[in-house]
Amino acid sequence: MSHWIFKEEHEMFRKSVKKFIEKEIKPNVEQWEKDGEVPRSLYKRMGELGYLGIKFPEEYGGGGLDLITEAVLIEELAKCGAGGVGAALGSHTGIAMTNIWKFGNDEQKRKYLVPGIKGELISALAITEPSGGSDVSAIRTTAKKEGDYYILNGSKTFITSGVNADYVVVAAKTREEPAHHNVSLFIVETNWEGYSVGKKLKKLGWRSSDTGEIFFDNVKVPKENLIGNEHEGFRNIMKNFQFERISMALGCIGLGELALEDTIKYSKERIQFKKPLSEFQVLRHKMVDMAVDLEKARNITYRAIYLYNKGEDIVTEATMAKAYAAEMIRRVTDQAVQIHGGNGYMMEYPVQRYWRDARIQSIGGGTTQIMNEILTKRLGILS
């Protein structure tokens, strides 16, 4: 659906992305879901097309374009019908490389950002640990400085692209206190001694993205691989969370559009009691409710990305977008399965995958409960 934030150049870009997805992604989705990962060739291909560097500066091989253009790509990728594809690519460009772009130095950008934009290296962000998820300040992984290195010890879990990444942006404690001022970010190459990957995790949804456990056993990280200033990692993580949350909301919108389109089409083709499902008023109204729910999420999210593109503080807007869109997609995909009836429960119909993929949205990137707690403070409900 068109919206005023998208200009002619954005819509032209959308058309090219749609063609690419129809031709080179959709035909492979079922295989990638079985494989539990997207192939490295997809990163290379998207790098060739400039899709991995949309927002990054031209001096590092990026497109130097606005975040609205990036939003188009995120939304369209979700419409491929497999959330894991967007998750794998988004973790690379949106949350791992973005930390290097925003907080890293020129040398780090040339060494890691440039090949990442080309699709030659795959990156991942490692924050979540077995002992906790949403509470970033409670991480236990440590990085102790010894001469020209930091000695990294600990573990991470639920890491998107954690199995196949070439380098990982890792959050670790560089001192015990004070809280929120004791975490630093490091670029860790996955072929370094002491770095290891556990099993590839089996997931309910997002199956086409590899998700793994990673372990650090006295990994020697050169001091030049510290991103930004020591002890400022928590602040930087929080800053980057805003775009991650908008990205997840955009993914919800793309998937919601696909689920609604498939459901409307199915309702016109499926015959029950000698007439199509679309002629049953109760089902028509369900689809209207789905469309209205989707439109609410769309406008909340588009406003957030518009303000973010202008450089404004969008903590409240991004949090609202993430909270609402994540719950919206659960409702919309659930209704899509319901309207598909027994077929919706069968693996042959993609709507079951939409429903499975939707479930992570209210968990990843901060749970809905965490979003609501942030909003109680931002709105002055809780001082």
C-alpha cells in the first residue's frame, strides 16, 4: 500500500527488489527452510546488487541512501514468505555492521564493513546469553585487558548467523561496576583460537536463518578491535536497538501484507456450502479486522522511520512500533490460519510458516513486556 513517506525513487527501488525476490529468493525458500540457513551466495549476490550497503557511506562501498530506502528492502524481504531470510540478512546489515558503521573507526570500517557490504564476509551480533535475554546489563561474558589484547571468556546463545558468521560483534563486561557503564563492544573473528560454535539451534520459526551458540575460551582480541570507547558498549547497544526495533516492525508489516493477500485469495477460491468463503460475512469481517490492524501498525512504524531518518529521538515511537506491530502480526497470522481452516494447519500451505515466523516478533529485540515498561517511563506513567 502506498504511503506519503515513499517518494518516486523509493517506489522504483521497491519494484526492482520485488523482481529480485520473485526470481532469486522465493523459488529457494523451501530448500533454505530445510537447510536451516541461507547460502553464502545470497550475501554475495545482494552485495553485487548494492542491497547490503544501502545506508552505508559511499566511501566504504555503500549506497549513501536514506533509511526510507532501507525500510523498503526490509519490508519486501519479509514478503518472500520466510522470516529467516530477512532475519539473516538483517542481522548482518542492520545490527552487526551498523555498530561498526556508527561507533567504529576508519580502520575497522575498511577491514570489516567494506567486505561485509560486498557480501564477502558475514557478520553477527552477540549479546544474548544463556543466563538472560532482555537484561543486557546482566551479561556475564568478560573481556579483561592484558597488554595489547583483551582476553574474552563466556558464551552467547540465540545468535542469528552465529553458525556461519566470519566475524561477530560481541558485548562483554570490561569491569564489574558501575552498571550500564561497564560493557564494551568488540569485533571478534570466528577463526581465532578459543572461539567455537556449538550446535545449530532448532527453532519454531525463522528456520532459514542459522541460529547458534558461541563460546569464548581465552580468546585474544587485539585492542584495536574495541569498537568505540571502553565501557560505552551498553549505551551504543541501546542506541542501535531503535533501528533494530523499527526493522522488526517493518518485517511484521511485510509479513502481515503477505498473510492478508494469501487469505483474501484463498477465501475467494475455497468453496464451502456451495459458495466461496469470501461470501460468509463473519469471515469477510475477520479479513477487514486484519487489514485495519495492519494499517495501524503501518502508520505507527512509518512515522517512526520518518522521524529516525530526520535524526530525531525516536525511542518512544520505535518502542510503540515494535510493541504494536509484534502483537499485530500474531493476531493477523493467527486469523489467516483460522480462515484457511484445516489447510492452514498443513505444512503444504505457507500460511503455517507465517504463523510460526510471527511468534518470535514479540520476543526478539526486546519483549512486548519490556517495550511496555520503556513506554511507562517515556510517557511519564512511572517516574
